[in-house]
Amino acid sequence: MQQVQVPQTFSFDQAIRSQRIFLGWTTALTAGVLVSILLAVCMGPVAIAPAEALRILLFKLFHLNIGDIVTQTTRAHIDIIWQLRFPRVLLAVIAGAGLAMCGTAMQASVQNPLADPYILGISAGASLGATFSILLSSSGLLTGLPTEFWAFLGALAAALLVMALAGMGGQLSTVKMVLAGTIANALFLAFSNFIIYMASNAEGIRSVTFWTMGSLASAKWNSILLPAAGVFFCFIFFFAQSRNLNALLLGEEAATTLGISLHTVRRSVILVTALVTGLIVASCGIIGFVGLIIPHIVRGFVGSDHRRLLPASMLTGALLLLWADVLARTALPSGEMPIGIITSLIGAPFFMYVLFKNALGFVGK
């Protein structure tokens, strides 16, 4: 099993230099996210000037009427930004930050550079829930509950199945978790494909296909509150567990020597990751590679200390997914491209580079 390299002991000067790098990195990322949010709400079929978009956001967020906004902007621009684009941009920031954060925690927990938030079969479980909801509700057999509820239920069921399988016969281990995730992924995908094969609803099948590729088109104000709360409390939990996550990088024996209960830490990380990833997947579908590549990129700049790695990864993930969504909704003249295609086109070549160069903080050839 590949393991993360353990940071070496720094001198005082090295620690100061590392701290400055981290502060500079996070400051630049924070500024980049804020500027990108402003630019993102300006882009689309209806182009809006950045100055006008800034006045609208200031008016809506802080009730600042700069330059008499009511007379200088049209009601249509206000509705486009506040009702359509701004919730979508915020969901991109929330989803990107959450996936990057969960990927960082999972890579430390299972000590595997290939780990991501979907390693537990969560994406397959959410896909089964969404397929079940879309195809059966359209046929009149299932009504009353939204697709997001069933997707989250499927993701949670997959995570619980993995924990049950990996915990059978003794202590929870990384190898058993990965194998259990593979089993759950195959099982839930098989059920999803069976439902699709038996369905005779072409429009429903198209909706399922688009959903499994990821999309932020359904973002509304009432649909981003729960994922935002989940990502926020998940960050607090993981940040509080930074010492334990750092210790896991030393290996299981060293972590046990330090008095850390591997069984408890891993179960809590799995459960929290499953809950947050389920909320994200239920809101915007399956978006790949964000939780896989972002921790690798950020680790090369700020190191493996999770007190720095977690916030930097969240900002980087938010920035990546924000611009991926801009590209997804502006690349085609008519309609939009699923965002999962964009992230895969970006992530796959980068990860090929990682595998060949082996230069981002993991040992093993």
C-alpha cells in the first residue's frame, strides 16, 4: 500500500518560510475565488458588465444602493444574477470545496493516493437513488419525494454497506475498505443499469444520464443551504481531527503508538465523508476528479499538515469547480455541457502526469 511521505522536522527558519508560503497561497486563493465569483455571474448568454454585477450583488447582499442601482440596471439583470447565476456559482464553490476537503481526508484515512470521496461507492449509491426516483416517478409509481432525497439515501446506504462489509471479521482496515467500496460500487451500478434497461422512458433515461455526468443547473437558494451547512460542519470536524489525520500519514503502527484509535478515527471520517459527499452528489450529481487531484496539487505547495492542507484544498477545489462550471455553460452555443465532462478532461491528463512523474508527495514507484 502506498503511503504519504511524512513531513520532515523543520528548523525555525524553515517553519517561518513555510508559514509565509501558506499565508501567501491562501490569500491569493481567497482573492481568486472572490474575483472569480464576480466574473462568473457576468458570463452567460446575457453578458453583464462586472461593475453592474458588483452593484447588484452589493445591493442584494448588503442593501448598498451604489449609483442608484434601481434606475441604472434593468430588472432582468437583477433576476438573472440573483435568481439564476449567483446561487449556481455559490453551489459550485460549496461543491468544489466539499469534494476537495473530503478527498483530502480520505487519502489520509486510507493512506492511498488514489482515494477520493467516491471510493466508498457513494457515487454509485447516489446514482441508484436518482435513477430510482427519476424513472419510477415519471412512470407514476413514485411520487412525493424529490430526486435529491433518494440520491442522498442511496449514497448513505452505500456508505453503510461499505462500513458493514469492511468491519466484518475484525478490525477495519484500509484494504478491506477499498475492496468493500469496489463491491458496493459494482452492486449499486448493476441495480441502476437494470432499472435503466427495464425502463421504457426515453426522456427519463436522458435525465438520468445528464444527472450522472454532473450539473449545477438546478441550483436554487433553497437547495444550497443544506450542502453549505454540511461542508461547514464537516470542515470544523476534519480541522479538529488534523492531528489524527497527520498521525495516520506515519502509518498504522506509529499512529497506534501515539495513542490514536484507528478504528474510531476511520469510522468517523468515513461517516462524515459519506454524509457530506451524499449531500453534494444529491445537489449536483456526480462530479469526478475534484476530490482526487486537488489534494495532490495543494500538497505540493503547502505540505502535508492538514491544518494547512484542508483550507488550501477547499479554496483550490472551489476555484477549479467554479471555472469548470463557467466553461460548461458557455462552451456550447446552445445548451450546456455536463460539468463532469469538464472536470474529467482536466483531471485525467493531470493524474496521468502524476502517475508518471510521481512527484507530489507519495512514495512508491
